[in-house]
Amino acid sequence: MDIFVSKLGDNRDGRSWKTAYHSIQQALLAVPDARGGHRIIVRPDTYVEANLYPAYKGAVGAYNELIGDSYNQWGSGATGWVVIDSGDPAAGFKSYDWWSTFRAYLKGWSPGHTDEGFSCIIWDRWRFEGLYTTGSDAGLFFDGVQQHEPFSILVENCVGIGRAFGGGVAGVLSRPEEPIRFRHCHLWALDFIGDTAAAYLRVENKTMPAQPDTILEHCTLVGPQCSVKTSNFTLTPYTWISLKSCHLITLNFSQPEMGQPSAGIIVSVQRGECLKIDLEDCLLMGYKVFGVMVEEDTVKDIQYATHGDCRAYVQFKQDVPPGFRRLTAWPTTEFQTLAPLDRPAGRPAVGPGV
């Protein structure tokens, strides 16, 4: 079933561009069943919405889709990004815990968090395409909260910007046959204090899995504290991450003597042993490559493997681990990838993308 969203529709039933719903949330609640294969197609425009959630998950072999009509291939009459701005409609950027593009909520997080809890597990087996998410605490981020269940998503040609996280997952389990995937995405974090990363990836494994939980391909990951992070303060699950042709840019080259340098471009918060990471043809820019924020001496326990040409541009006093080629000059060409294009870089195929 196709469901359409456009501010030019008459907001009747979402079955065509003429009768399209005005909001993405209306369309998500109109998904009729849990059989999967449903597609929500959104006309490029700006939608001021937050804490989105669907009526149903997708299904095995039949992901649901939330996609922007970025190239007018579905006839919306527009091209460009579908911007989901989750800021305050009157006051702007809303950096507030548990206020994000996708609804996730922990009751009791603070005295002000009194609503019932909610888990992003409801987004299991969904595919996302052509979305530009911004204005809140997290962009393309999915938090299972305390509902640790198997979870699979596919995010392609999207932009995620948030105070804490540009994108990622937390509080979920993985499926070996259906890893969590981000492809051709720009993920930006805007804060440098506490719980923040361009891509925060924490899967709740009690031991290191036999294969990667999360795979990022051709992504640009930018943040002032770190680009990739796993584990958390006092939380020590094990996560295996795979990065292919990614640019990791951590905007902190602070002096070690007087400044506040980043713990690393790639960070495991509590202990190094919680992280295993594969890198293939990646560029890393930042103060140093690896770090641990709490038990700092366990950085040696981070497991990593490099393939192809992995390059690192770091502060001149910092070492570059074996397997990385040290760059001595600013990588001008790669740095230009910081800004996303005016619409998704690759035209999506019509139909399910799984």
C-alpha cells in the first residue's frame, strides 16, 4: 500500500497526491497492518514534526518504507530533500533529552519526564530514503530504551543532525542476517559534552558477536566530541561495527597542554573491550584515532582491523595506530564532503530497497 504526504493535498485519505495527508505522522498511523511492504512517499518540503512513530513494524522480507520523492519519480512535482525539523515551532532548536525525530522516551529520566515510556523498536524493519532530519536532540537515531529486542533498519541517502547524535542505535539487539545499515548518509552531532557522537552505535550484546551488528557505507560522520561511539557510562555491552568508505571528521584538534582534546575519533565510553571495529578505505580526521573516556588505559583493548587505504589526519603529537596511513597535509578534497548536496546524491530505485 502506498500512502502519500504533501501539503498540497486535501488531507483526506493519503491514497494519492490529490488526497495526500499534510503530516508524516498521519501517514505513519495509516499503515494498515503488520504484513510489511507499505510505503509512505513524501513530497519534498519542510515538515515541522517530532517524535514520529508508525502504527506497525515491517515484516521479514517486506520492509516498510518512509521515503522522500527527491527526484519526482513518484510524481509529487517537486525535487530536493524532505526536511523533518523537530525544533520548537516558535523558538527554534530544541535540545531536550528524549525529544527527537523518532519517538523514544524513558519515564523518570528526570523529574520532568513523567510520560509513559516508549521504544523505537516499533520502527523494526523500516527503510528510510531522502530525509533531512534536524532541530532536536537526535536525528536518525533509534533507541530501544529498555525494550531490548532484535532490530533491523536500512537508512539510505539521508541527513541526520542532532545535539547528541546525528544517527545510530541504542538499547537494541541485532540480527546476524539483517544487520543495522546506514548507506550514503551524513550524520552530525552538535554538542561536545557528555553523551554525544555523530554515530552512536550500542547493541546490547553480553559478549562480542560473531559478525558486525552495524554497517555504515559511504557515510560522513561529523561531531565536535567524536565521530563514532559505543558503550556508555557504566554500560558495557559489546558491539561490532563495520565502516566502509566513510569519512570520520571530529572537529576538535585542541592542544593537549591547555585545551580539552577529544578522547578520540572513535570512542568506547566505559571500556575498550566493548568495541570491535572494521575499517575499509576510510578517512579519519581529529585529535587522535582511538580513545576511552572512563577507563582510559583500556584503549589497548579496542579490537580493530583495517582494509584497503585507511588514512588518518591527527594532531601532530599523536600516534597513528598500525594499519592507518598518516596524512601530513590537510585532505582538502575529502573535507569538501562535509556538506550534503542539495538533494540525495544517488537517485533511488523505485520500489522496496531491501
